[in-house]
Amino acid sequence: MNLLRAPSLVLENGLILRDPSTSGPEVHARTLISGDIIASVNTSEKVDWSPGQVVDCSNCLIMPGLVNCHVHSAMSMFRGLADDLPLETWLNQFIFPSEAKYVSPEMVRLGSTLSAVEMALSGVTTIADAYFFMEEAAQAVIDVGLRAVIAQGVLDVPTPDAKSQGAWKERALYFFRSVPSHPNITPALFCHSPYLCQPGTYSSAAEICKSHDVKLFSHVAETLTESQLIHKRYGVTPVELLNSSGVLDSSFVAVHCVHLTDRDVEIFRDSQVSIVHCPESNMKLASGHARIKNLLDNGLTVGLGTDGAASNNNLDLFEEMRSASLLGKLVSKNPEAVNAAETLTMATIGGARVLGLDDVIGTLSPGKQADIVVVDLSQPHLQPLYNPVSQLVYCARGSDVRDVIVAGKQIVRNRKLCSVSYNVIKKKVLELAAKIASDTGKKLFQ
Ligand SMILES: [Zn+2]
């Protein structure tokens, strides 16, 4: 098939960054999209198309869509409800009680839609979402037009969608049966953490994931309290515990990984576990700092995640990149550490590798899915432009994203959503937020 004969969308002019892990920006002529596929990148070839199919990218940079490897989308409904608290207090006194009361299929659909809209407008094209009632989260992603790995939450304790002890397995199997079948959606499971899932739960969840050929995600070694608790219970580190449970391999995605020993890093490297770094959530909850330079130096695959909007509190991956790089330099006392290209790699093709989607997305390459972001470079905080990669990591904001294309469909055009009405979503969000505010004694400002 000659894809050049039938472009459905044509990007012209500006600059293009095909793959931050291997190349720098180029002056851009023309990139052709055919259906959901990138047909040709930066070509001067002229074929027939109508003016309505052309996106002029003058004064802009065309780049691969950003990959947010860890988010709890529905938790945007709890954004700002409880801040400035330690993780354990935040979780046990505010988040878990609020989840028990408000998390429902409708709430998950609404909060996930709000987050999907926020991420689409700020240049995220793929997310890895983990929470409850995840078939609803999948539908929200489909409605907004993103791509996603959708991970059903697994905990030993009762949860909003698995109300008795140990009911997680039945719920997980129901999720695999009911998650919408869609080319942009990949299912997965998410074991909350070694302190809320016993080793046997991890083993069973890993078995289910193997039988469906999907990823198993988990928070791992997020806080010192977790490490101390696991050591008290089992006499080992959280990573050693998971290793002895036989669940660590290339399909395991470990989120946070703040408190790792040298032996933990060796175990992750040898078992080919992928890592998700969530610097802003780790900073806000004062959990500590992941040793990202060390993990990258050891050849581990690392992606970036925002975590949920209740612990960040926004889902802007441009901000997350800046934080990841600056924090990486600070903790390694090395200004050359976690440089701009490495950071942008984590947010694009690195994240795609974490999710097992690197053959599909993460770079602008012919034959890959057309997941593309157009960043407006004309704003004062982005000028003058000596180094576009530095500019993207250290200066750009989500609001600089002008156009977003996922699977060849333009879901954001001139900073406006094409897929869903934000006004309709906002009205519903405020109705539910008013109820949450009145029940919790908070004031909702409108
Ligand atoms: Zn998380």
C-alpha cells in the first residue's frame, strides 16, 4: 500500500522533532497522515489534498504526543480537597473515606473525562490510568479521543467496586469482560502497593495479567513508612518481597520507586521491570526523591507520570518534565544529570516503552500511529529559540499546545477540544463537587 497517495491530514511548515532519544529538531516541510497512521515524515513530496486537510504549523514545533505513565484520572474530583499532608494521613483520613462515599461508575466516568480533557489540551496523547470501575474510565478516554492503558485497581481490602475482602479477583475478571473493545484501549491490572496487597494477591494478579498478555502496575517503595512496614512484616524490602513472589519481569511496571537499595536496583535491572517516575507527587507528599540518574545509568526503562490530581495537583506533563529534570540534578548534585533530551525521552518514547507501546507510538516514524502534538513557540517565555529541546523541557507549559492528533484524528484544534463539550462536563463536575464540598464542610468557589 502506498500511503502517500491518500493523505487524510497534512502538517506543513514549522519545526519537527521526530525522536528526542536519537535526533534534534529539523526545519519541517510536510508530514502526511493517512487514516490513523503516519505516512511520511518531513517530506518535500507534493501529492493531492484539499486545503481543508492542511494544518499550518508555522512558528510551531511538531513532536510525538506525550505519554503520562501513571495517573488516577477520576481523582480529579478530589483535586484540592486535602493538601499539605503526609501520605498516610492524606490517604487514611481524607482520600479513602471520600472514595468510599463518592466513587461510583458515574463519578469515575465524570472525573476521568475531566482529566482526559485536561491532558488532551496539554499535549498528552497516551495515559496509563489506574483506579476503580475502570470500564467507565476507558469510555471517558474513548469519548475524549486519547489512547490509554486502563488498569483495574486491586486491593486486599474492600474497595468501591469490590466491596468484600478478596473480591478484587472477580471484579478484575469482570473488568476484562466489560472493558470496551477499542483500538486505543489496552487493559491492565494495578495492585495498589505491597502494604495493601499481600504477596499471594500479587501472584494471582500477575497470573491473570499473563493469561491476558497485559501489564501489571503497582506503586512500589513510595515512602519510608512503606519500606519500614514491609521490613517489619516480612524482613525484606518491598522490591525483595515482590521478587520473592515471582512477579517481577518485563511486564511489571513499578511506580514511584523512591526508596530503593542498590540491591533493589539490581533486581529491577535483572528482571527488566519498567519504572514510572512521578516527581511532583513525590515532592508534594514529601515521599522523597527517586534516583533517576542512577536508574537511567543502569539501563532501566523509565517513563514519567503525574499521579492523580489529588496529589499533584495538575496533570501537566510539561511541568512534570521540568520538575523531573531539576530534581534529578539537585539530588545527584550534578547539573548535567537528567538533561533535557533524556527527560523529553522519558515523556515520549521512554513512556511508550514502559507501556509496551513503543512499536506503536512515542516517535514520529512512518507506519506508527499518528499521535502528534503541535506546540506554539511564539509565546514570550519560549523566545528566543536557541535550543528547542531545552525550551520544551524548561520553559514550555501545557497551555502552549495548539493542536493534538491521536490516531490521525484531530482532538484539539487551536487550543479547543473537537471531541466533547467542556462546558457540559464542567457543569456536571460542579454539581458533584458541590455535594462533596457540602458533605465535607468545604466551600466550593464558583
Ligand atoms: Zn498513584
